[in-house]
Amino acid sequence: MKKILVINGPNLNLLGEREPGVYGSAGIDELCANIRERAEKAGMECDFFQSNHEGAIIDKLHEARKIYSGVILNAGAYTHYSYAIRDAISAVKIPVIEVHISNVDAREEFRSNSVIAPVCSGSIAGFGFMSYYLAVQALAEM
Ligand code: DQA
């Protein structure tokens, strides 16, 4: 069975509490349960990882290369400046899909720049939690 990994970066553990007008009122546990349900329906097993630390996200990406056939990554604010996460994505040869809950292009200017987008297989933003569900569908069909 195809296995995928969902990585959530900094501050995403506070989903539900954090800026609900931007990120919604549901928490990360509900998000993960919904993703798992969709992944299983698509015939895939799904694991989850959340960290507020850049190095921990990089370590997880390295580990993932031997275990998973794809990764869904919401790198949070690291998206906009972490060349180290970008290099980790390039180093692992499995597909990584960049996701964002909010429409990053419709917010502050710094959010329009993603340093990881050029090394990801694709990017999905602005659909709320559905951004992750669309990424699940993309990995299922890749
Ligand atoms: C985010 C967008 C980022 O700009 C922000 O720093 C986040 C969440 C999103 O999912 O919309 O932490 O990645």
C-alpha cells in the first residue's frame, strides 16, 4: 500500500485557536483525521508530523525518503525563507507537494514568495483544509 506523510510546520499545532478568521476554527486533530479518511479512501496509508523547529522538519524529510512515496508539506512561515528546507526537499527524491490553508498571494507581500515552490512537485493554496485534500488526490494519482 502506498504510504504518504503529512508534515505541518510552525504554529500549525495551534490551528483552531490561531487567527480563526484566516485558518478556520477546526484544530489539527480534526484536520489529520479528515486527511487520513481521504487517504484511506484513495488506498493510501498516511502518517503525520508537526514541528515548530526547522531542523526537525529537515530530519523528517530525510527519513521520509526511504519510507514514503510522497509528502504533503505545509512549512508555515519557513516557506518564505528557509533555504535549508528547500535543500532538503531537493535532496530527497520523492514528490513533495506544498500546501497552504490561506491564499498566501492575497495576504502580506512577504507571503507571496515561496523559496520551496521551485523544488516541490506542485503547490496548492487558498482552499482551507481542502488544500490538503487536493494534495492527497494529487499524490494518489501521481
Ligand atoms: C500558511 C501560510 C504562511 O504564510 C503562514 O506563515 C503559516 C500558515 C498557511 O497554511 O496558510 O503559518 O502556511
